[in-house]
Amino acid sequence: MTDDPQWHSEQGVQTLDSAAYSAYKGRQVDLTTRPGFGMFSYDLFFEVMRN
């Protein structure tokens, strides 16, 4: 897992939706930036650990 935003469109395909994630978080999040993608990665890490 990484907080590096270069992976937001791996192989030229946009797989993440900043608007949807922003709605989930209740605030504006840009998944193409390191802080935004890092926040997303952090949530994923804990989801994997829970499951």
C-alpha cells in the first residue's frame, strides 16, 4: 500500500472517484494529490486489517 498519487490512474485507466470518496468522507478530497490519496490508502489499510 502506498500514499503515492501516481497510482490513481495506473495503466491510463482512472479507477478512483474523488467526488464519491469526498462524499463518503464528508469533505473535499482530491485523490490525485499525496494528501488525498494518502487518506484513501490509510482507510484501505485499516479496512484490510479489519477484514
